[in-house]
Amino acid sequence: MVAGLHEQTQTSRLHDEDLFSPRALLICHLCIGTGQRIGDVLKMRWDHIKDDLIAVMQGKTDKGLTNLLTDCPKTWLASIRKTGLTIVTIANGAPVGYRTTAQDRRAVYAKMQQPDAKRQVTHGLRKNATIELNRAGNRDEPVKAVTGHSSTEMPKRYGGAVRQDSFAREAQEARSHAEQNKNVSTWVSKPGCKGQEHGTTH
């Protein structure tokens, strides 16, 4: 379903998409694309979308937020037929309940060859969204603005090794830049280098 979920997450894009039903795949792309919990994704309605924005009311925090739809969920939304008020529906256009999505998920896991498939959980898609946001170079506050976390604690936790790698690279690049500047400063200040400092030769 996903190349690792929740604590096991290593990468966030879907694989084995041929194992998914169209509804299960739509849910996954909405969860990753918006960074929201499955319960809030199931409540998303077509009239919540305006241009490239989708309005979300988070059930856990009772907080409203607006997210820009990225290309992937936009492509999927453009490819499906509107059959009800909510985006995700059953065949007759009625909203989908969590139990139905759990059945969809188990059906996918049963077909997967990954040893840890049964350990994967839907909430891991929200973690995957956080990882993608960190990989894109975002800081904690912009990530929190997308996911709607009440603090930066969970985005930091979800970011894990990705954040460490990004910050380490940033720190070392700044360090290298500082060392290069120091070397140049030392070079131009040496006796006999006055001409070189001004770009002239003798």
C-alpha cells in the first residue's frame, strides 16, 4: 500500500497501486496530499474545494484550516465522477464510514508481498505527508500549518531522520561557506598580497 507506514515509514509515495481499488487509492492520495487524518478526509466535500484550495475542519481539534491542493490529489479529483456530497463515497453516493475503509485496507494488505504489510496503518499516510513536507525543505511551522498539528512536537517526531539529514546538510554547508570565507580573508591579509586583494598584479 505504502512503502512503509507509521513508525516503519522510510519513503512516502505509494507503490503496488494495481492492488488498490479506485476508492482506496483516492483515499491514500487525499491523506498524503492534504496531510489530514482519515476521519477528516472521509468528511471532505466537493463544496469544500474552491479553485486549488480545500477547506478542512479537523474533528480532533475542532480547528478549521485551508490547504493548497498539490498536483497529485488534483489529478485524482479530476478523474473521478461526483456521486455525492462527499468526495469519497460508496456506490450509491453516500458517505463512506471508517469500517468500510478498514475493509478496503485489509483487502489491499492481503495481496501485498511485503513482510510487514499487516503492520501498516492508515494514520501512517499522515506521517508520510509530514516526511514529504520536510524533504521539500519546509521548516516546522509551515509543516504544522499544512497538517494542522497543534504543536511542532509531532511534525518533528514524524520528520525523524529526514529532518536530521536536512538540518545536518544545512549546518555543514553553512560551515563550509564560513571556512571558505575565512580562508579567503586569511589569504588576502597575508603580507605581500595587497595587490591581489585589489585584483591587480605587480
